[in-house]
Amino acid sequence: MTLSTFTAIPSSTPKDQMPRPDQLNTPPQSFFQSILNASVQVLMIILIHTRLRSKDYTL
């Protein structure tokens, strides 16, 4: 799937084909952004739990 997206990027060089590849490239970007947001949230939750656990052990 990543190869198809990379091949679609060079095809967007012509001005006539610009709008269509942009619309095709927007879903992958939102998909990657959702993955990044989820990973960040998971990392934050893990950090919070580790801090809470460390505080519990120190107490």
C-alpha cells in the first residue's frame, strides 16, 4: 500500500492532476495522523501509569 502512495506522489506533478492526487493523499495522512495520535495517547497513558505506580511504591 505504501508503494502505491509513493507512486501517486510523482504523478501529482502535473497541474491538471493536482486536485485528484491531493484527495487521494488526504486519507492516508489522516490515517497516519490517527495512528500517531493513538500511539501518543498510549505512551502518555503508560507514562502516567508508571508514574502513579512509582508514587504508590514510594508511598
